[in-house]
Amino acid sequence: MTIKLSEKDGAMRFEVHAKPRAKKSRIVGPRGDALEVALAAPPVDGAANEELVRVLAAALGLPRRNVTIVRGETSQKKLVAVDPAGLDENTLLARLLRPV
């Protein structure tokens, strides 16, 4: 099973299912067509969203400015856009889905 990627305006987009208030922030893996991400931050004042951007950027080896939340700021289900900065689709998926 893998996550569904789409491309718009040069950015790779995918759905994320965020799980705030986890013990540890980490990418859990695919959940349907989305990527499940556990976040140690609470869903208060944008803390969980900031942590989500940090976790994804770190996993991809990209600066945080390359990862943006397009839709779902106040929801567990979010649409994230990544400026791949030269990464192809296969490399992006491999980095997101590699075992921790």
C-alpha cells in the first residue's frame, strides 16, 4: 500500500492523517491513500501543524519552507504540498515511507 501523490504547480501533494498528542513525533506509514503521522504536539495554536511540517521536512531532507499545509489547518485530515527541490516522485515516496 502506498500514498497517493498528485502534482500541481510544480509541487507534490498528498493527504496526511495527523494524530496529535502522541508520545513521539514520527511517520507511522500509509493509511488508505494518506500518510499517517503521529505528532507529539497538541492541536493548539498551530503547534501540531508546525510539528507536522518539521517532521515531514526532516524525513524528506528539505527545508521547512518547502513543506506547506494547503488544506485542513484545523482538521486531522490535511493536504500537504512539498516543493520537491529536485526530488523525483519515487525518491519522495521512499523517504516518506522508509522504516524508522
